Amino acid sequence: MGVDSFTPEEREQIYAMAENMTGNCQQGSYRRDIIISNILRRVQVKKAENLQAYLQSAIANDEEFAQLLSAFTIHTTEWFRELPHYKKFEAFLAEKFKGIKKFRMQSGGCSTGEEVYSFSIVLESFRTMHPGFDYEFQAFDIDPVSVNLAKKAIYPMKDFNKIPANYQALVKKMVNEDSFAPEANIKAKTRFFTDNLIKLQSLPPSFEAIVCRNVLIYFTPDKVKEIIAKLVERLVKGGVLIIGHSDSVDAKAFNLKPLGNSMFEKL
């Protein structure tokens, strides 16, 4: 079977399901082709007779339903991606938050965890230098397969050098040396769970920082406004929202002050 094995009607069915289940806008051929390839791979893995047989079996089985949801999502994440964010984040901690007893951070659309652990490494480094400072990090993604990988927190050694040299002591090489993991203290302060950005519940202000990077581009402008409103609601006054360099937000509409590098302070 090739990517063209699905009929045009089946492809449209897949796009519609992906949009209904994730809220992501199914526009752009690049995104669509990836999703079609992902679904095709699951059909082949499960040796299903056809798309309908596969979808029926996936809906009836929790484990395969998780794989289906994962196939509908696109993950582009890596260690210390968009490095200026981390440099500025270091400065924020020193300028605004070093006297705080518990710095609470959240990530929406955390994928397989590299981004979350990158920020956690910065926080852990800061904690070791500032007695009395502590942190906790909550992170979620709609894709349960990715969330499970983030919880396991074992990453291939080829990515080790993406971690800046001054932070490499905060990750540990595994016994066989072909993988590494964040140190135990970082893992202990980080919690991963599944949640959906477009179905976020209202929460009282409880986070000093929220990161939601390179996810918003997959939603329609109306959905983006809804997501940003819910995230800003969760920030304490003076808290920082961090979005991707390819994302955009109307700062005034959400009572945010631009800080540069796609970072905003809640007024």
C-alpha cells in the first residue's frame, strides 16, 4: 500500500476525524500527508483489511485508540529548541522570581518531553544556586503515546549535544551509554498527563510561567484566541506566557505586555 491507497473519500474521512478528535485545523498538504502516512502505517501494523476495519478496531481498543490519536498529531520537538527563549527565561528567573518559594510552570502540547525537560534543567540549575527557591512543572499533551514517552524520559544519545555544555551535568548517561535521562530530582518535580488544549477547563491563576510553543499554528484563529484566553487565565499577575517564534498573539486583547522573543507578561 502506498499513500495513495486510500480513496479521496477515505482521506477526507481521516481529515475530518483528525479535526474532530484534536481540534487541529487540517489545512496544508504537508500536514495532511503526514497524517495519511501515520494512519496507513497503523493499518499495516494491525494488518487490517481496510480503513473502516482498522477504525472500528481502534475505537474498540483503548491501546490502539491511543495510537490512532497519536497518528492524528504532529510532533516537532527537540532539546533547547529556540535557544533565545531559554536565555531570556534564565534572566527572568534572576530578575523576577528568585525570591519565590515555589515556581510553578505549565506546558501545553508537551509532546515527548524534550522541551519540558529543557526548561526544567534551567530551573534545576537555578535552584541549586538559589537556596529557598523551588519549582514544580506540569505538562500535558493530547497524545497519550507521547505523554508515556515523556514520563519514561529516556532519550537517544545522538541528542545529548543539543543540551548546552553548562547544563549537561544535569542529565545522566544510561548504563549502556546509548541513551540519557534527566537527573532524578528533575523528573521528580515534573508531572505529565493527557489534556486537550481546546477543551481546557477554567483554572484560577496558579502558574508563574506557561509555555505553549509551535502548537498554535495548527489551530484556526478563533481556536487560538480561546486557547490563549484559558492559558492567560491560569497565569498569576506578572506571570510569563511563552509561545513559539512562529506563533502570534494580540497582546493588548489579553492584557499582556510583550517582552520580546514571543514572550509576554500578564499585567
